[in-house]
Amino acid sequence: MTKNCIAAKKGVFLAAVKANKQIGRRFYRLRLEFSGPAAEAFANSKPGQFAQLNLSGTALPAAKDIPDELANNARRNILLRRPFSFADVTCEDDKTLVDILYCVVGPASLRMTTLSAGDSVSVIGPLGTGFCVPEGKKRALLVAGGMGAGPLQHLAKLLTADYPNIDVMAFAGAKTAKELPFGARLDEISQQLGFSLREFADYGVESLVATDDGSAGWKGLVSDCLAEWLGQAAFAGNDMIIYSCGPEAMLAKVADIALKNNIDCQVSMERMMACGIGLCQSCAVECKADRPGKTVYKLCCKDGPVFDSREVIFSA
Amino acid sequence: MKDNVDISVDFAGIRLANPVFTASGTCGYADELAEFADVNALGGFITKSITVRPRKGNPTPRIVETDSGMLNAIGLANIGVHKFVEEKLPVLEKLSPAVFVNVAGETINDYVTVVERLASERAIAGFELNISCPNVAKGGISFGTEPEQVAKITSAVKKAAGEKVLMVKLSPAVTDISIIARAAVEAGADALSLINTFTAMVIDIESRKPVLANKTGGLSGPAIKPIAVYLVNKVYNEVAKSSGAPILGIGGIMTASDAIEFIIAGASAVGIGTANFIEPGCTIKIIEGIKNYCARNKIASIKELTGTLQE
């Protein structure tokens, strides 16, 4: 695993599907296996990077397995690839296994659920920038909203493996317990602080769960949970770094908390994108320009998806 | 047999190794694409639109997928002609395909200024005049829908272009595309490219708002291909065949067979756009597929195929 910000050699590759496990009503974890040059490219990928999957030829589930809310446009053709970040990357012999955590939200992710061991899927990647680890940090706070937990699991693995001097702590939020993309049984998720999600605990990382309705863990927004925790903790802002991934409104709140507490913060942004490789210019993220009051559009796919929170002008 | 097939074309006096171009706005300035495809294998390369001054482009969402297509409203985001000359031309100069610079502006003077700045650059084979962009408030498509305006801008830019080839890109959003095509050719256009995207809209029924921040966007992709094939055939029969101005056929080409349809309809060359977003190496496969088609059908030169639609 590389420690710096140099991106691995990317390309268009064919991946073999090894598993596609449902981990809740709407969540799945897809495991892809890469060989040859693709194995090397993905072995060197960084947490926060992503890949573009071509799902246009993937079959729809049987009609009875299509959720009511998606039945209306489930049969729509898929033209463009879909971007996904990685929840885990592991090397086995000369193969690289990449886990993708995804949520069924539309016709493409619906098709994705029918992928099974033995299938293959065309993948462009690894793409974009990843999270970076600045010198001198003693404490990393991972703040996930909903599906944003994926790349932060990958980051938790890297931080605990390569940065033994950094204490890592995870915050995971969702609207309700049912919308938490974790494997734990919902009734196991404690109402108390300090409950550890297995996905983070496996790396020795403690986690806090927050739900808007209080159906699991802390009641309220995960950003408020973070703010309260920071208020109680007596750590110097300079020693800490926040990594966050989730809905833009949440990222905006986390960025604000980071700024007030003088903590470095990197956010993984999401945009509708056609190509993912800088051709289409669709995925613009408005950022502060060098001159005061001026802004520039950077590309989520190439300049991001990970940005320093201080440069982003959040739109939500 | 396949190796004996000649797929080179003569496009308005420029010899191209093959008839495949990348379409404007889908491959940036070539540097991004080069990481995924051998750009030197292309017949031609068309840059994204260049304007006098840099443009930030539109707010997001700038794209939305539709059935077999997509809408885009990028808003001609580009680095401006000054930076283009400094940063991108040195890269484009090293490429073997014929490089066309797509030019856009808000006034005729804007177009002329960009073309004058670039007319003496060796790296450039010609210009593609964007008078059909549906995504900007001023200029763009408004120049491309009135024959008098088309003639005026074409002749003004032609003077500025000197020896370079001038290609005019046509909008499909007109009552009779041949009237616009004729106006361009009579005013000095050396070639025609068609079609640009269709102005279109997608609505989020929950918020009852358009999905795109720009409200409307240009529809591209396989959804528009049959209309594009028809319009290429129409312009070929009514304007291009008699005038000798070659057509660059564009509109939803995903495969070699799509490209061949356009050539049979009357295109001398083809532009690949949306397909690059899905398969950045698709142009290379399309070139290979055209060669295979010619070999299979005993066509010695691809030039013979243009405008061979049978009754």
C-alpha cells in the first residue's frame, strides 16, 4: 500500500466476480478479483479512489425481486458506467480482491445485485485521488454518512496497518438503523456510545453509531455526534485529522466543525459523472480560487473525489 | 485481405489515415484520453470548444442519463485560447491525427478572434465552427438556426482561417437542415459536421424541477443515432454531393456498424462522442471494425462506400 499520493497505473480491465453478498435490505458487498496488470494497479490503489463499472449488460433481477419503489423505471437501459469506491483491497498471491459496498438506488445498482461468482464485469480504475495522510497527525477521525462508510473502512485498514502512531476512531451515521450499511444485526447495535461495528473493530478501530431517529446508537446527526465528542475530548486540533464521506449536507457540517476546531479535514465528494476519467467535465465541484471571492470548478473524478474541506464550496 | 483495405480518406483536402474522429467535448484536449487509447491511431481529433476567454461552465448537475442516451449541459467550460496555445497546442502538435479546434463564442467577433489567433499554428489542420451548442445563454445555437446568420459567421471566420479547413457543425433543431448546410457551404465552409445534440429536458417528478442545473441539456448517445443517420443522408443528397463539401457524421455512434451506416448515408468520416465515456478505447475498435467490414465486402477503399445508400 502506498503512503504517498501517487496514483496507481489505471486502465480498462475485466474483473471476475467472487461474491455479491446482501448485508441488509438495500445493501450489498461485491467482491471483485483482478489478475495480471489489473491486480497490480488495484493492489496499489488508495482509499478514496474509485472505479467505473459497466453494468449495461448485467441482467435485471426477476420481477418479484424488484423493490416496489424501483419497479417504475427498473427496465430503463443503462448506458453510462457507474462509479464506486472501495471498502477493502486485499492481495492474495498474484490476485487483488476489491470489495465494493453499494446500495440499491436505481436501475444500475438493481442490475448489480444479479452479479454472481463466475460473472465478469468491465472496470475502469483505479481513478481519482485518494485520502492523504499528512505528517505529524496523532488521531484520525473517520466520519461516515450512509454509504460513505465504504471508503472509510478501506482507510481504517490502511491507517491501522501503516500508521501505528495514529489513533483511529470511526463515526457512522444514517437516517435510521435500517439505513446503516453494516453487517451487524440491527438489534445488536447498541443504544449506547462506544459500540463497535465489526467492519471497523476488525482493524481495532472503535466506532460510534448515530441515527437521526435514534433507532440505533446516538440520536441525531452524525456531525452533531462528532461535535459533541470533540467538545468532550481534550485533543489539540493540530494533532487530529478528519476524513469524511457521505451526503454533501453532512460533509458541509463536518467541514464546518473541522474549521471551528482547527482540524485538517478531507472530504470525499460525489457527483453525477459520465466518464470518470476527465473527458466529459460533468462532475464539477465548485472550489475556492486563488483570488479572494473567486471560485473555480474542479473535477470530482480527477482532482477529487477527495478534497481538502477548506477549498470546497458545498452546494447542499 | 484485411491488410489490403485502404481506409484512408481525403477530407476537404486533408489526408486522414482513417475516417474516425473524436467528437468535440468528449475527449478534452487529448491528454486525458491518451491514458486509455492510442490517440495516434485516430484519423482526426477535435478539441473541446475554445472561446476567447476561459469559461467556468455551468453549475451541477451537468449530466443526466436517459434511456439509451444522456443529456449534458457543461456550458463550454474551457481554458480559453491563450492558455490553449500555451499548454495544449504543444501536446496536440505531436499527434498524428488531423487536429481540428472547435471554436465557440458569443459574438461573431469572438469566433474571429479565436480563429485569427490559431490560423497560423502548424499543429492545427482546421476549425470546427460550433454554431449549434444548446447549453449557453448567448451565442452557440442562435448562430446556427438562421441561414443569414450562418452565412455571415461562416464567411467572417473563413477569412480569418486562411489556409486552414473550415468545418461548420450543424444543429438538428431546425426545420430544414439542408437550408443551413447550404448557407454554410455557399459562405465558404469546406466541410460540414452533423449533428450536434438535441435540446432536451429530464424532470424529477418528486421536486417537479428539471434534473439539470441548466434546466435543459443536449441529448446524445444511441437514442439520437437514427435521426442523425437520416439527417446526414438528407444533407448529403441535397447539399454535400453537389458541392463536394465532405460530411463528418456524428450522433450516437457506438460501434463500427453504426459508423458504417453514417458512411453509407453520405459521411466521408465519422465523429465518436458519447461512446468514449463508456469505452475510452472504442475508437480503436471502430477503426478495426471498419477495416473488417471493407475486407468482408470486398471494398478496396472506404472512399467508395460514402453515399452508397441503395434504393
